[in-house]
Amino acid sequence: MALEDYRRNMEMCCRCSCCKFIPLERLEGYRYAHVCPSVARYNFHAYSGGGRIGMGVGMLERRFEYSDTFLKVLYDCQMCGGCDVSCKYAMDMDVLDPINEMRIACVGSGRTLPVLDRLRDNLRKTGVMVGKRAGLSEWAAGLDVTEVSEKKAKVVYHAGCRARFDEEQWKVSRAALALLKRAGIDVGIAREELCCGGRAYEMGYREDFLTQAEKKMDQLRKSGAETLVTGCADCFHTLSVLYDRFAMKGDMEVLHITEYLNRLIKEGRIEPARKVEAKVVYHDPCHLGRLGEPYVPWEGKEIPGHIRLFDPPKELRRGTHGVYEPPREILRSIPGIKLVEMERRREYAWCCGAGGGVEESNPAFAAWTAKERMDEAISTGADALVTACSGCERSFRASAEKNGMPMKIFRR
């Protein structure tokens, strides 16, 4: 779709501000009422979902010229989807997709942020967007796993770029493979694992995403993968949702590592080894939670009228069917763990701050967003914060160190 395809959707916005806050029925207090980091930080309507799609109508009607201010408003957004699910609590509107199309239109017009262009260029040159070469799988050195370029495997583990190139995160990916092996899974990895391309898409580089996705799917088809397991929440969203949206995934099953491990625990193939006395709070990653909801294909037409009706009825993605329970069930299965919750959770969870290119284009805003979430986690009285995303883990760990917070950070 293109931005023009969302014109009627965008024109329906009534400026109710639901995109800014947790739905009233879900609120537990004033302090953590916001769902959108951008409007909470800058406190101006343009930075909200409704403000941005209003600018989208302006783009279509050429009411203004591109400016640095416009690009700042558009790109100071983690693309976390909080505005989208809060709007859909009462309205049948898409908010996140039009914003993504606005970024795509900017790229098509040559109006972009140089720092994000450099990431795009790196993807073209090296196959990754993390600023490093597309190297071999050093992180898995010494592990007894199948290398899929030499032998096909029905279960393939995709580590993700962050986990491959950040040595501090190697231990989590290695532990995941060790657990799969202990359960008797003949798991394979790609020695030269390709990036999924998802970050390029949410930054507006649609064609670069599609090119990279084709390369990735070609690698996966050759690997013989029937089930793809990934430890990266961003990659999970890309490989399961975006690849489905663009009719690339086919019949391949895509699971986050928490889903697969939870399945193995229920089957009795692995079990917690020891008791852990701790009070922990779980953070729902945006790409695993609300954005990880399965993509439901739809073909039809919108019926003209003062309310949105579709023929046949269209199932909108409201974030309620993301991956929420598997990580929590794993934590509950560990003897001694007491699981507590933050006020903003599941589809209304607050973002860690790292998404949408904000970590690179506005690191101060990303850091502010992470601290807000850390403050919320500390308010629960938990000893440790657990998440299922490498980007979230890094953001929270940096925030805790910078601000002298005693809370421990873990990723499952």
C-alpha cells in the first residue's frame, strides 16, 4: 500500500487524543498514563499518532514543504505501535502503518536523515545494519550444532544481528542453543547468517527491506527449515509478520525462543534446574508483544459512509494476540520466582526507546524513554527486570548504569 491508500483512514482522526494514553479502563494511576513516548517527551500534538497522520494528509495535499522540523517530528518516533493499539481500543483506524508510509514517501522523495542513510548503506554493503561486517558465527564457536550450508536442518536458530556482533549477548544465544540440544533438537544455524531487513522497513527503506528479505528467504529455503526459532524480538516481528504481509514466508513456522522453550517445558523435554529466589518484573518488547501479533491477510473493499465498514469484514490488528504468555509461563515455571507486573503491560507496554531508528538519530530521547520504563519497573519493588529482546536488554542495562539504578537486567 501507499500513503494515498490511507487517506480516508487518516482523515477520520477526530483528535480525541486516545493515541497518547493507555485506555481509561486500563489505567491504574496517573504517573504511567502515557502510551506514546514521543508525545510524553515533547508534549506537543504533532508528536502524537494523530498529529503525525494529520501531517500525512498534509503531505498528500502538498500543504507544506519538507523541513528539518517536519523530519524531526516524523523520525522522533520509535514506531512502537502504542498509539495504534490505544486508538483501536475504540476506533477502527490504522495509525502506525500510515506513519510508516510517510517515512517511505520521504525516502522516495530523497528527504531522509543522514544517520539512517548510513545504516541503509551499511545494509547494502555488508548485509547488516549494526555498523559491522556480515561475519561468521563466532558466537556459536565450539557448539555442536548443524551448519545449514553443509547439512539441512528442520529447526534453524536465527540469532539476529545484535546477538551476533555484541559479545555481551553471546551467552544468551549460546544458552538457547544448549537448551535446544538438551531437549534433543537437531538445531542448525547459518554460518553466515543474513539480516532479516526489518529495521530498514520501519525506517522507511521499503525497497532495501524487500531486497534483503528475498536474500534471507532464499537462505532459509536452502537450509531446509520447517521451523525457524529466533532469540531477537525485532527479527521475530520481521520474519513472522512482515514476511507474511509481503507473502514471503510460506508455510515455515516462525517462533520466538520463549515460545519454543515454553513448548519444550510443557512437553517435559526440559525443566528448570534449580530454585531461584527472586521477585522479578517482565517487560513486554514492542516487536514481540503488540507488533508480534500474527498478520491476517484481507482482500476486499471499504464501504463508503461516515463510519468504517469493510466487505468482507476486516480483522484489524489490535495487539491483543502478541506473544505475552510464553515468557511469563517460563518465569512462573522456575521455583522461587515471584512474578510481578508493571502498570503498562502486554499490548499497552511502554517502549524501551531503541526502535524506529531513534537510538541512532536521537540517542538522548531513546535514553529518556528507557529511564521512564526503568522507573516504572523499580516502582513494582522487583529485584530484577526480565525481557525477551536484546535491544531492550541493552537499553535498560545502559539506563541502569547511567542512572545508578540497583535493579538487575536479564534476558530470557
